[in-house]
Amino acid sequence: YKTLNVYKEAKALVIAVYKLLKQYPVEERYALCDQIRRAAISITSNIAEGMSRYSDKEKVHFIEIAYASMMEVDSQLEISIDLGYITQEQYIEIEKQINSVGRQLSSLRAKYLPQDK
């Protein structure tokens, strides 16, 4: 999994999220920040776990969980804009990474889906 481009980009997304969260107010440290961190880490964790599975069905399952976690991060960052914790510009920058990882996860999922004959 470590050689997969999607894993490398997802890891870069996690790092970007962690850096962004440093500017959140202290009162969010154990609330929204923790939730965003857990969801972000879940992306890379599920890619790694999925790629360690032998069956394609299991691989797809974990890729789908990684995608869902990424959407959770996206949603929570949008809420962060509304709360004034991040700017629209900061969100747009990280959204580019989210979109790239999302496309790659979709391609990876398609690779392991059963093919109709």
C-alpha cells in the first residue's frame, strides 16, 4: 500500500489537515478537531487495511470506508468555514487534495470490483 499514489496523497492530506487544525480555537481541540483528525487518519488506515486483504470484496469494502471518511473530513471542513475557523481559500486548497484522493480511491475501487462478462 505504501507505494500507491493514493496512499501517498492521502497521507499528504492528513498532514495538511493537521496543520490546518492548529489554528482552531482551544475549545474545539477535543470536539470538532478530534473528529476531523480521526476521520482524516481513517482514510490512510483503511487504504492500508484494505490493501492487506486477500479478497477483492474486502479490498473494495475498505476503500469505500476510506472514501466515506474523506467525505466526513470534507463535510467537517465546510462546517469549519461557517464557524469562522478556516477561510474559504484554505478550504479550496484542501478541497483540491480531497478531490484528487477521491478520484484515485474511485479508480482503485473500480479495479477490484467484479467485472461483468
